[in-house]
Amino acid sequence: MSRGARDCLVPDWPAPPGVRAIVTTRDGDGSVPPYHGFNLALHVGDDAAAVRANRQRLQQELGLPAQPAWLEQVHGIAVVDAASVDPVQAPPRADASFTRARGVACVVMTADCLPVILAARDGSVVGVAHAGWKGLCHGVIEALATAMAVPGHELVAWLGPCIGPAAYETGGEVRAAFMARDPGAAAAFAPVTRADGTPGYLCDLYALARQRLAALGVTAVSGGEHCTVRENDRFYSFRKTPVTGRFATLVWRT
């Protein structure tokens, strides 16, 4: 994306050869309040024409030959081959995509959930996952790695902007769900008393993702320093403002 156009986040990671990744921000004037900025989601109530114009501008700024492989995200673990996504058809119901093709952009949209980029060290295949707590808990990262068919030690990962551990308050059921799969997940939950006096936990999605990646054998993990709530002026946050837009995390092979 041209630096003279809009603000964007370029991952600071050991990008494999021929691999590009980018995270959009709210910077732009394509959508009006409460979606003000560069909303890329069609499902949140924003004017559809404005969203499509934003998506077209994104494609042009990135120099992509076609629209990114947009998904209908459902907080699950389904993975699709981005090269098989037909832009004129309804988007597939999935929460991750991968590609071995050049010029095909994998994309997920978020506004507090965690975007996770994976790439083979040799740049031969890339993918991205939408990891809300449900998808993360049930294995969307593992499903993406399996679909990419690359051993964990041959993958590099980057964790994009999500709600940070100081802002993500959850109930005990979230902690219990993760611990049922891995007792070590307890380390990612800090006890807190909620505003109504009931007990809860502060959840660290970044720590949980790193645990899952480590279990897969992925040792090269970057990112994980942003908070969409704290940085709501730059990134959309559903927890901060329930009626809001979505920003996108994209990865592709050049």
C-alpha cells in the first residue's frame, strides 16, 4: 500500500521471500459514523456501496489482480483455499484461508478477535486465521496449519492487532473451555472482579495463540503488541463500540 495514501500496519516479522502482509486501519473517509473510516465489512450495517468502494480502493492500493478472498466468518475452524473463492459468488463460511497461488490474497476481518498469519519459511504457501476465543479454543490455528501441509518448524507466524490482556474480560466458562483442552492455558487468565462484583478473568489471546503455535512446533512467532481497545482511534473495536466496522489482515504471495 502506498505510504502516501493511508495509514496501515506492516507486520514486523521475518517475512519469507515473495510474501507480503498488511493490516488496514480506520484511516480513510469511505464510511460515515459509527463506521467512520475504512470499514471493509458488509455485515455490520454500513452502507454496502461505501464498503464495496473501500474494498475496491484496497485492491487498487495493494496492486492485486483481483479482490481478496473475503470470507463469511462464523467463529469456527473451517479453512478454504483462497484460490478457489469466486468473488462473484457468496463468500464461503470459513474462518481461515491459505494459498499457494501468486497474487491471491488471503484475508480476515476483525474488531477485537485475533488475526494470525502463517507462512512457510520458503514462501511457498501462506494463510491467515480469524481467531476469536471460540475459534482459537477449538483449533482454527491448527486447522490452518494442517491445510497448509507444512510442519510447524517450517512455519513462521505473526499475531495481528486484537483486544489486549488488560481489556479482555471474560467469564469462567471461557477459561474452563481452554483448560479442558490444555490445563496450561490457565496461565493466560488473570482473576479479576467485575464491575457488578462477580468474579471474572482477564484473557490474554496472544498468550493462548503462542501456546497453540508452540504445541505445533512453530518457534518463529512475531507480533502481539497491539490492543484494539486501547488503540480504538486506529483499529475498530467491538468491545469498545458495539456498532462499528472491521479492519482487515491480508497475506499473499507476489
